[in-house]
Amino acid sequence: DDPSGYKLMPCPADRFYADPFFVERDGKTLLFFEDFRYIEGRAVISCCELGADGTPGSPVEVLRRPYHLSYPYVFEHEGEMYMIPETQENRMVELYRATSFPTGWIHEGVLLQDIHAVDATVQKIAGRFWMFAGVSNGKYSNSDELCLFYADELKGPWTPHPRNPLLSDVRRSRPVGHLFYDQGRLIRPSHDCSKVYGYALVFSEVLALSETEYKE
């Protein structure tokens, strides 16, 4: 709760920044983020390089669509860099591939369609791809329920987990970034949105993950 060790990243008065994702590549540390423009009423994805002391360089717009983008989930797979931005407004989960990293991206495919999904987080765990996402029917909060999908290949086809929704709990459902290992334990980070969106971070240990079971 002590912010004294943190640096704020300034932004112009006509926008706000959110959903930061860091990528280390070719000796550089890059920050991808949601760049919301008030005058447009939606966000694009921007990127900047961080200096050795953490000072951000000038942001550059890297992905724009005719609908809102956020949560620039950037990752590497088989030597290629991919991004799965949040595209709920388009009712799809879309995949983009870098043609000239970090600024050039092309639409590579649709992973899920006809779905109100936010913050899709894809990782290969034990030889299979798993996608965690906040899902709703488009009429209520996207922070209440967590769903899971799996596939043998990144581009699918993706199969819904039979126990969806895995969670119906506003305190820990909505994804907030990469899963990671801590002392051999698989940890899933999420939002606590019980008081307000993004109120706090929660770290849950994944105890069971299979085509038929999920526990955390």
C-alpha cells in the first residue's frame, strides 16, 4: 500500500492509460498498454520503450480498429510475437501477429466469436493451450464470471470447458495477466472488483487443470 517506490507514467489530459503489459525482447523492455482517447470514446493499443531506470519513452500507436481495444496480451509462440487485445465490442476474441515488432501487426484470425469476452489470457501449459476470460451475456458485468477454453493449437479450434463458468465470484474472476509459477505452484492473477473495477489484485493457486476439472 506504500506508493513511494513506484513511478507514475504521465499521460496527456485528453486520455488515460491502462492495462500495462511488459515484454523483454532483443535487449529492450517494452510496455504495451490501452491508450484511451476521450474524444474518440474508445482506445487504441500503444507501446513505449522503458529506459534502464524505468523511465518511459514516447508512446507510439501500434494497433487501431474501428472498435474499442484494451488488454494488449502480448506473448511469444514458436519464434513469433502475438497479441490478443480485448475486442469485446466486436464480440470476438481476435489474434494478431507482429510483422515488424513492436509497431507492425496483422490480423491473424478469430479464436472465439459471438461472445462477450474480456481480457482473454492464453498460455500453453502441459502441452495444451488454455484460455481464461471474463464472460457475460453482454447485459451484466464482465467481472463476475470466469470461463475457460482449451485447444491443441493456438489458432484452435477452441473448446469450452464443461465446468464453465469456473467461478461466479466478483472478488477473483476477471483475469489480469499472465499466469506464472512461484516455487513450483501455478498462480493465476485476477481482479478483485467487489468494491469497484480493479479495486485490488488477487493471486490464486491453480490446484487442478484438465479438460474435465478445474480447482484453484
